[in-house]
Amino acid sequence: MSDGHTLLDTPAPGRPNRAPLLIGGGLAFVLLATVGATAGWVLAGLGETSPTDPPAATAATAPAPTGDPTSAAAPPPVEQPATVAPTTPRTTTPPAPSADSTSYVTVPDLVGDGFEGARSDLRDRKLGWRLIFGTGLGEKVERLDPAPGTPVSHGTTVKVYVAGPAPEAEVPDLDDYDCADAAATIVERGFYPRYRTGRVGKVHSQDPEPDTTRHWNDEVAISCGAEEA
């Protein structure tokens, strides 16, 4: 029965209300799940390199020098090779050969002599000669080269400078001479021999012809050996 008042439903004693507990537990679960997911994402990101991150340097940077630069240890000195100062080359003048030596002879003083006599004197001393005629007058020797008194070896040619021009001389007849004898005769007459066909055999032709007049130092050509057919 009712006394006219409506009474609110009250839970039965001994049975607590579970709705608030269920709601609170659900919120706590969602919060924990969110926190766990966030922590996992952060930890996963630390192990990966972002594509926008700059690559790590591969070359070590030398540390900046510290302290006074003059106090740094200097490199060990490099030993330089020893150099020798250049010396001025010396020229040694060989001693003049002795006039008494059998290999040498002294150039005689022939200045003022006739060139033919000078030539004979040089030949007797086993010296050569070369007559060089001038444009003056006379047949006298004006000077010698090498100079008189110079020690020279046997066979040395001495230049004989003659005051005047070369005189005339007559070409000898050399037909049927031995080639060597013909050459000696040509030189004796004041000419120079020229060999056309060799230096062996008999002379069978010559140029200029015999008894022709030429000048000292001119050439006389001879042909020796068998005559051409």
C-alpha cells in the first residue's frame, strides 16, 4: 500500500551501482593505449634516419690549432747534398819541344834569301813548304810561318812569303817516266802534279805539253798506267 507519496527506487542494499566503474575503466584503457602508441612511434623514429636529415660526415675535421703558432714543432731539417764550387778551367801550355830532339827541328831564318834557296833548305831539314808569291818586286823571302826559331816536327809545312810574283818556268817532257819520278820532277821545276788515272805505271800523256811555259805553283797533269784503247 501507498501512503500517497511516491518513493524513488533505491538500490537494494548490498548491490552497489557498477555503471561509474565501467565508464572510468574504459577511459583509463583508452588513455593507456594512446600513450603506448605514442611512445612506440617515438622509439621507432629514433632508430630511423629521416630522408631530410643531412648525411653523416665521412672525413674527420682536423682540430683547430691552439696556442702560439711559432711554438709548433718545426719539421726535421733536410740534409742537402754537398755542392762543390765550380773551378775555373786551367789551360796548360805544353812545353816547347827541344830543338835537340830527333823528332823536332827548328825553323831556319830564311828571311832575305831567294825563295829557291829557301825551298832547298827546308827540304834538307825534312820540312814541307808552300810558296806564296806577292805583288811586289824580287824573289826574296819576306817572312815565314811558323816564324824562324820555332821548334816544329818533321814534315811540318812552312809558308814562305815571297815579295814578288811567281816567275815563269818551263814544263818538262815526262813521256815514259815512272809516275813517281815524273811527280818528283814536276815539283823540282816549281809545279804541282795532278794525277789523272792513278799513280802507278809509266806516264803516257801530260798537260800542258812539254816545253810549254807556265808559272811556279801551276799544275801539270799526268796520266799513268796502261793507255786507254
